[in-house]
Amino acid sequence: MFKKQRTTLSILLILFVLASVSCKSKFEKLKASNDNAKKYQAALALYNKKKYSKALELFETLVQRYRGQAQAEDLYYYYAYANYNLKDYTSARYHFKTFSDTYPQSTRAEECKFMEAYCYYLDSPIYSLDQENTTKAIESLQLFINLYPKSERVAEAGKLIQNLRDKLERKSFENSKLYLTIGDYNSAVIAFSNTLRDYPDTKYAEEIDYLTIKSQYLYATHSRIYSQVDRFNQVIAYEQQFADKYPTSKYLRDAQSYKKDSESGVASAKRQLQEEANDIKYMRRFEKKDTVTSQPPSEKVDLNKKIPN
């Protein structure tokens, strides 16, 4: 019984392999043929069955052959989407752009212009990586809005732009925090200021203002005594602005602590500077008092020396 089952399975496997080889051979023959019309219909059939890889192989052999013909527009449209459905967004973006540039009067031109920008959007990496494609996606989506201001896709394009800006905003914020982490406190203060300048409505504004206080405080404490008064005073100014702006902030207690320590820092720095100034005055007075003026030795007079006339 088991022997018969194994025999049956072997036969089915052989038939499956033969069928696969036969189908492959049929596809390869079609791909190599010069029957463009048949190849075109087969490519569309494969595309509609979502067999995008095989459809793309046929589309690639047909693009040049149908250039300038009536079917070229449809062919190139599906060619771009085959790349898109295979998640090759770089190639898809290029072909969507080529379509909209080649067929600007087509009813699909607007769609392809949007898809060009959307492919940039899909190729935008996580915030921690290089954001060149993010910037290009924003530019491309904005161009779409400018070209088709009445399009139904404008609202979606606007949402995509906001998503991309959120990503750039977070990258700027995280980069600013990195300066604080590595102990470059002055650069952190400057970077936080730049983030607020570039993204005035950022959702990180409250935390940025608090971290600015913290960075400035650490900058002051690590400064030489001669610079501490001004730098601690800056902490106090930042805290006063923060308290006015965020009276119920969860960071307020810590911010107030930095202010209190800064006030002590100002007093301590002034005291040390005064002590140093007093020491310098004392040393100068001591140096003057201790200085002895000695008379130069008298020259011996030679009594035998003739006095000139």
C-alpha cells in the first residue's frame, strides 16, 4: 500500500515538474518572439493576475518597440506600476516621471506626477539616517500641489508633507540632544535654538526650552570662573522665560532647581573673583613696600688725574 502511494506521489511530482518546465518554456518562447501584439496581451494578463515580475519582463521588451505608437501610453503606465508593485520605488519613480513628462496631456499625467512624489515618500528612510530623499519628497509633493492645486490628491499630498516634516523635525531635535549627551553644552544650546528657529511650532518646544536651561547650566558649571557670572545669569533668564511660558510644566521643578543653583553660582563666582582681586591688590602693595632702592657704588677719584683746561 505504501509502495503504491510512493509511486503515485512520484508520478505527480514528475508531472508537476514537466508542467512547470513546459510553462517556463512557453513563457521564454513568448518573451523571445517577435509577436509584439501577443506579447503585449500576455503582459497585461500577467499584470492583472498580479504576476508583476513576469509582466515586467515582457513590458521591458516592448517599451522600445511600441515607442511612438498608440499603445505606448498604456504600456508605459503599466510598466511604471509593475515596478511600483514590486517595491522598486527608485525605478518606479523614474518611470512615473517619464510618463508625466512624455504625456503631459494624458488623463493619467496628474496621477503619475503624484506617484512620482509618493515613491520619494516611500523611499524616505527613518529619521536617524540621511534625509536627502525626505527633502526631495517634500519638494516633489509641493511641486505636485503647485501644478494641480485643484486635484483631489492635494489633501493627501499635504498630509504626506507634514509626515516628512515631522521626521526632519525629530532628526533636528535628536541631533541637538546628542550634543548634550556628549558634553558639548554650548553647541547643545545653539542646536536647540536652531531647532526652534527651523520648527517654531514643534511639539518638542517645551522639552527643548527645558533642555536649553539644563545645557546652559552645565555649560556655566564647566566654565572658567571668569565666565561663570554671565553664563549662570543666562540660565536664570532662560528659567524665568520658561516659568512664564509653561507655568504647569512637568519640568518646572527641575528648571527652578537649576535657577537656584545658578543664583548660588553667581554669588560664589563673584566672591571668588573679589578674593582674587583683593589678593592681587595685596601682592602689588607688598611688592612696592618690599622694594629696596640701592645707590650705585661711588667711583674712585684719581687724584693724580689731570683736570682738563
